[in-house]
Amino acid sequence: QPDMYPGNCWAFKGSQGYLVVRLSMKIYPTAFTLEHIPKTLSPTGSITSAPRNFSVYGLDDEYQEEGKLLGEYVYDQEGEPLQMFPVMEKNEDAFQIVELRIFSNWGHAEYTCLYRFRVHGKPAE
């Protein structure tokens, strides 16, 4: 649920983690949006718990080990809180399940915070 109050995030231990999302319908993904609170809202004035390097995959089902890579990205801690990333790897497949894999954060030793992740695309007929 959308909530941009500091600390009201999905946090996971360490700097690596993943999230699998089932969409309401099959879509042809076109872009992804990742959102974190701005530095100005952070009690410490920094957002070291923000995701840094991440990739997104399309899956045929939730049991699939290795999905289709849709892109590899970097969330810029100096950028806008809401950042959009276009699909980089062109493909003709529609997906209902999308996996977000986070490989690093901006330096927080204990956890990584994810505030909002959105998938954009065109509905499959």
C-alpha cells in the first residue's frame, strides 16, 4: 500500500533480496517505477537503505527459478524519489508475474528499504 512516511517500508535484512509480484492480468511490460523517501524526509538526512543495483525479470509462474531478464538498473540516491526505468531487454512475451531482485543498497549495513515498486505495461489480449 502506498505510504511514504519514513520507516513505513518493506525492509529486508542486508543489501540483497527479492520480491515477486503477481499482477491482476498478463501484460507486456514497458517500464518499472521504484520509489523511496527523499533525503529531506529522512531523520538522518541520508537514504543509505535505498536500493542501488537491481534487476527485473518476467516469470511464467511463481515456481520458475530463472525468469526472462527485462533490465538491469541503478536507483540514484541523488535523483527524484520516484524513478522510472524502461524495459531494456526487448521481448514479445507477456507476463503476469514479475520479480524484482535487489543486489545492493547505498551503504546501510543492516537493511534495505523498499517503499514502492510498480510495473507499467500494456494489457495482453
